Amino acid sequence: MDNITRISKLKDDEYQALFGVKKPTFEAMLTILEEAFKQLHKQGGRPARLSVLDKLIITLSYYREYRTMHHIGFDYEVSKSRICDAIRWVEDTLLKSGEFSLPSKRELLNPNTEIEIVIVDATEQETERPKKNRKNLTLASRNVILSKSN
């Protein structure tokens, strides 16, 4: 089943759960991307392996699920680099449209910006291993040790 059929069967509240955006936002993104794709290919060219809808779904699922590009490429039967190019194209096109934006670095430096800090304990812990002594050695290794001491 292709993505067009699958998307048409989704209810409005399922968009947020699947893609992390609401249906009107998803449709606005899709409209912007389709228009940009038409402008990019108005003189023709080779047919795209991934549709505009596929590229949008790939980008949103990449951010939502933290899947690797290699795994997404396997699902769509394309290379990892094609997935990377699709995600980059969607990001750049949406940012250039002006309707979507990311916060700037200056906003983080603003003293009125509230920043939450999360601390994660990721220290390494030593693996407990049995100590080497004469009681724990096998018969063959005891013989080697005894022969070396003689």
C-alpha cells in the first residue's frame, strides 16, 4: 500500500501521534514542498525515486523516531545518501518558505529564555571479574605455572 492511500485513511488526531505535527501543519508543509518541487522540475527531468509525500514522511519520521538513515533507506529501497538528500531538501525548502523556522542561537543567549538542564549519569562501571589465583586455575594452567617456577 502506498503512502497516499495510507495517509488518506488517517484520522486528524493520528497525525500528531505518527508525525509529531497536526494535520493542518502537515498539509501546509506538503503544499509548500509540492510547489517547490514543481518549480524545481518545471523544465522536466528524470522522475524522482521518492515522491514529495515520501520525502516529508521520511523527514518527520527521522526526527520523530530517531531511526537511522540506513534503516529508512531499507524501508524505501533507496540508498542512505538519497535519504540524507531528501531530508536536507525538505528542511531547506521549508526554511526558505518563511512559514517554518527554527529558533536562532541568539534566542538561546537571551537572558529571558528559560533553559531546562537534564543531567544523565553515563559513567562507566567496572565489570567485576574473578581474581586470578591458584584456586581458580584449571589443571592444565596449574601445570604450566608449576613448570615455570621450577
